Amino acid sequence: MVSNFSEHARILAVEMTTWPSVTGTKGEAEFSSRLHNLLDQIPYFKNNHEQLFVRDSHGSPPRANLFALARGTGRRTVVMAGHFDTVSIANYGLLSSMATQPDALKLALVDELEAKSTLNSAEAKALDDLRSGDFLPGRGLLDMKSGLAAGIVALERFAELGDPPGNILFCATPDEENRSRGMISLRDVLPEIARKFDLDIIGGINLDATADETDGRDGRTIYLGSVGKFSPFAFVVGCPTHAGYAYHGVSAHLIGAEIMRAMEFNDRLTDEAFGETSPPPVCLEARDLRQGYEVTTPAHVWLSFNWLTHRRSSVEILGEFKAIVEGALHSALQTQRHNATRYFAKQYKQLPLSLQGRVVTFSELRDFIHGRRGDEVLARLEAMESSLEGENDQLAISRELVPLAVAEAGLEGPVVVVGFSSLHYPMVHVDQTSEKGRVFHDRLETAARTIEARYATTICTKHPFAGISDMSFFGHRPEVSNSVMVVENTPAAFLSDRPPENLLAFPVANIGPWGRDYHQKWERVHTPYTFGVLPDLVYEAALSLCEDVEAA
């Protein structure tokens, strides 16, 4: 019996945090079986073993999704989902051994901060928070095992009702921090599970965390959608030359710098939708690919950007990015031409080369290779692609494949290849113009008002969840044209989503914990809300959604 759900949520969250589960590690592979053993102790699942099970997701040893179904009356079903993998503990430094021990880590962090002669603003805030008693640190406690704990508590309370309306299917997934392979595999198997248990899935609750640097007003939020993520790349092929004869070549770095200048923090590339503005693009990687030192200018420069959107499609993004790169290429060549003209005028010499360039998409590059070199070369590239599937660094995979394709095509610079370097996360939102979306929204609002009155607090509603999340694949059926476009322009097929035709579509909201500095050393969760209010909010939201529309 869940008599004190707040304390129960805290105990569950801390216990799961002590189970290390960094993405790609043995701990991640073991997590689902450990969680299965924990949930198997719940009286309801002791009596309903067939409703607690795991399904392999990916990897070797296999990572698995865990499913726990609490049945009531009727077919209406709410799916609650959250991931259990975490980012690395490396940034804890000397405190790494305590990274998954929240209570011990809290004391150690306070001691470490108090011992410093000066603190920056982030450290000072972390120290104040930890001293207050309202925050608890730990790798994965915020992102996002506290969310899983809230979902488990809601599931237990629902199961204890006897014959509640509807059903709750709780799911815990791996790999959100890398390629969302856990959620994608869950999405793909969900139609089969719904058929097996005769479920009508009418909505989902994602349990991911959010950040709030102020008093928590923005953290106490129900999100009705999630931001979209694109990762456009630009692979610059210059014309190498000896540094003493600079104008006999074309600088790949100059072209790359112009692309960077056109993209980085450019507020004109943001989206405004639902009354909110998406962040501007930022560069995640910029490097030349030469190994070792020489006095020849680099032949190749690689750039990859993170571009978050609230409304743009993949077709629009790649088209706009290609146009930006074309403008940057033109600007770089114009600058070089202008400088070269002045330089050679002083020596009464002619320009050594004509400066022209072009931009091609990765899809166009593949078509060129096929037309010029045939199926055998494409097969060789695909074999190289398959050999990289176990690699976790998505950008490294694309960064290795694109130069190989350029070499097979025999492209000479100046040219820039553009495409997508990592998994695309579609923008999603609850469509309140549809009956299903309107009812979903109204039920969540009812739950929020109930919790506000019960705890004398505020629960706000927003549209786009700012963090890149599994919500992009949860209940979402993407447009075929957008999916095909992304696949064709992503160097590795396994880095693009290929959704099956029988996907279920249903509205999804994010209801999760809040805290500060997730993924950082000071990652910490706000305990009064996360353990005292959130489990009740998740429970009330699920219960409200499960009620039959006609009976309500």
C-alpha cells in the first residue's frame, strides 16, 4: 500500500540512481532487469506476472525496454514513459565514485564548494541550493530517474484502486541520451502490445526533466509538445596549397568561417510558434580533418550544427541551410578574390586561378557516385557504413563517411557537401483543433487545477519542451516526405528514423521533475516538488485521461 507516496518516490528515485546506467555501458544493459526485479515485488505484479515484461531494444549485450501494465476497466490506456540511461560521470572528477550516491554526494559537494576561496555564480547558486535542504544531487537523479519514480508511484496507486477506469502502461527505456533507440523500438512494438492486451492507447505522459534557474514556476510545467532538432553538416572541400603560395589554392577554413559566421547564434534562424521562440543554431563541431603537421593548407573542413525548430520541416531546413552555405561560399570566394587582386596588383601579376565553387546535398552526391561509379562503389560505402553501426558518436560516424563518399566521387574543390549528421528529432505538439487533442488538453488542465488547489502552488502549461527528448518519437507518426528527405541526406542509414506504416498516433505531454544544471557536476533535483507534488500530478493526470469520454 502506497501510504506515503512522497517518501516512496524519494526512496525509489535514490535507489535507481545508485544503479549506474551511463549510455552504452554494462550498467545500462542491466538496468531493465534490475527494475523488473524491483517492480516484481509489488503485490499487483506478483499476481499478474504476464503484465510485467521486457523486450529487447538494441545492442550487445542487449538493452531492453521494460513494460508494466496496470489494468482497470475498459480499453482506454495511458502510456507513461521515461528513459533510464544517463550521461557520463566523468565531470565529477575526484567525486566520481559518489556520482550515483545522492546523499553522500551532497555532503561532498558542499564540503568541496565551501573549501574554495572564490565561487563563480553557478557554484554559488549550487552551494545555496544544497545548503537549503530543498535540492539533492546525483548523476541521473534529475535526468531522469526521479521522473521514473513518479511514474512508478502513480502506477502503484492506480493498481491499488481495484477497478479504476482504463489502464496504465508504464515503460522504461534505454538510450535517450544517444539515438533514442529505446523509445523508437518501444514505438515500433507498441501496436503489437496494444493488440495482445486489447488496449486503446489514447494518450501518453513523458516523464523527462526540465530546468528552472528561478523559483520553480517554470519548472512546474506540463509541456504539450517538444522542440524539433536538426543537425545539418557542411563538409568543405578546398584547394590545398603551400602556405608560401596562398593564392594558388582556396582556403577551406575561410569558407568554413563564413558558414560559421552565417549560422552561429543567428536569431533570424529561430522559429516563433505557440507564442514562444526557438533557440538559434549553434555549432557542435568545427575541425579540419588533417592528421599531423604540414605547411599545406587543409583540404577538408567539417562543421556540424544543432538547429532547434518549432515549425520548420526537414525540406525547409535543408533548403535554407543549403542557401546559407551557398551565400557563405560566395562571400568567402569573393573575399579571397578581392585580396588576391590587390596582392597580385602589387607584383604586376595575373590571378593564378579562377575562383568558383558549388554546394551539393549528400543525396545529390550519392546520385553522382551511382551515375559515375555504379552499384559496386555504393555497396563499398554501405559496407563501411555497416561497420560503424556500433559506434556511439553520431558526428564521428558522419564525419568518417562523408569524406569517403567525396573521394569516391572524385570531387575537387571548392565545393561544400551539406546534409544531416545525426538523428533528426521531429517537432511534435498536441493538436487542440482535433477532438482527441482538445480532450487530452482539457483533462490535463483539470488535473493541474486539482493539484494547484491541493498544494497551494502553480502548474503552468506550455507548448514546446525545450530539451531534445524521446517525445519526438512517442505517439508521433511523421510525414513520409519529411522522413524520406532526412534518410536520403543522412550519411548513415542507421542514423535516420525509418518508421513502419502501422504506427499508433496519440497526443503526448511531458510531466516531469525540475532542477538545475542537468548533465553537469551540480545536477540536482528540487525535492519538495519532485517527490511531494509531481507523483500526485502524474497520478491525477493519468486518472483523468483514463476516464471514459462519454461517462465524464
